[in-house]
Amino acid sequence: MASAGEHAPSAGEYISHHLHHLQNHHQTGPVDFSVINLDSIFFSVVLGVIGCWLLWLAARKATSGRPGRFQAAIEILVEMVDSQAKGIVHNAQSRKLVAPLALTVFVWIFLMNFMDMLPVDILPWINDKTIGLPYLRVVPTADLSITMGLSVGVLILCLIYNVKIKGLGGWVHELFAAPFGDKWFLYPFNFAMQIIEFVAKTVSHGMRLFGNMYAGELIFMLIALMGGAFAFNATGIALFLGHIVAGTVWTIFHILIITLQAFVFMMLTLVYIGQAHDAH
């Protein structure tokens, strides 16, 4: 951001600065896997630790009597996730891992999404006044590398459960025999369809979360620009009032979005792992 004595950034410069990650080095091409978004990793890890701490705290303070509000909220969340897991993953042994995994996914993604509820400039402003990092982007799920990393993790779990439930030979046979039948001349088409399905599910899983959170983050930036246009004239005052109204309405609506996106990602995780248990 512009320092004291420099001209205020334009709208394009403001948005471009806020959309830039703190990286280990500059990206040199459209695809560069050597680039690491350090801010996304930092906030993801910190929020993951906070999520685990909250769940641990609820378990530690759980009582058999009348629960407090925090314990009741966690119990409702756990029961909701467990009921969804039972309805999708019918293998009781698998649910011992899958249900806690789904709970962790929901809490972690919700916390990462919740970073979008903070005022757009609050953490960058604190950074400017303290550490002074050149860039700081604080919503991990608005970073495609994070959401695709999560979806690839789900894909790996699906492959593991395919082998665990069906055996390596059974799963390889399914790759070539489903969905068009157990005829050798259809094997190439069957295999191609299976690979396309795995790739499509993984890409859509990560892109859905990224697209929604990226759009939400961008709208908050546009609303912030309205507030930055305040001046003691009719246009400036109208923009400032519009900033307050639009910011309030979008924030309330965004509470639903961040919760829904965490729920959808969790449900798709359960569905994909559940499909790994089904034989064609």
C-alpha cells in the first residue's frame, strides 16, 4: 500500500495489491509449482491449529449434565456430521476415520472462509505498522493452490479406500470393467471414463470452493473502495452510505456462503469416499 507522502493507490492498484500473495519468489509463468504462497500456508496452519484446539477444548470440558452453549454447539455439529457420515459411508470400520475427518474438514474450511469476514484492510494495515511485509492475503480458501491441495488430499484418500475395500486387483479390474461392462474391447473406454471421473471430481471439488471465496473477497474489496471514496460532497457521502449498507448486507449474506461452502466441501468429501466403498 502507499506509504505517507505517496499518492493514494488507484482502484486497480488497490485491488491488485490485495490480490497478490506473499510468495517465496516471483512467478515466471502461468504454471510455476516452485512458487509458494507463504501467507496462505501460514493462515491455513494457524487456523487448523485453532480448529483442533477448539474441538479439544470442547471434548475436555464436556460434562454429562447440562451442557453449556459452546459444548451444545459442538455436540450439535458432531451429531450432524456423524449422521451424514452414517448415511453415506455404510462401512462402520471406515466411519471411525471418515467421520472425524469430515468434522475436521468442515471446521477447518469454515475458519479459513471466516477470514473473509474480517475488514479487508485490518490485517494488511496491522502488517504495514508492524512487520511491514510487502503483501499479505489472509483468506486461504481464496487461493487456488490451497483448495486444490485439499481436493487432491480427498482424491488420495479415495484411492486408498478403493484399494483397501476392493483390493488392488479388484480395483484395477473395476478401472477397466466399469462402467460399460466386462468386455475386453471396452477396456480402453472404461479406463478413460474412470480417469476422467477422478480428474473431474477433483478439479470441480477444489474450483467450487475457490471460485466462491475469490468472488466474495473481490466483492468486499469493491465495497471497501466505495468507503474510500468518501468526501464532503453529494457523491462522496452517497458512496460512503452505500459502502455501509452494501457492506452490512453482503456480510450478513456471506455468513451463509462461508458456512454453506464448508458444508458442501465436507459433503462431497463424504460422497467421494463413500463411492470408493461401492463396487460397480
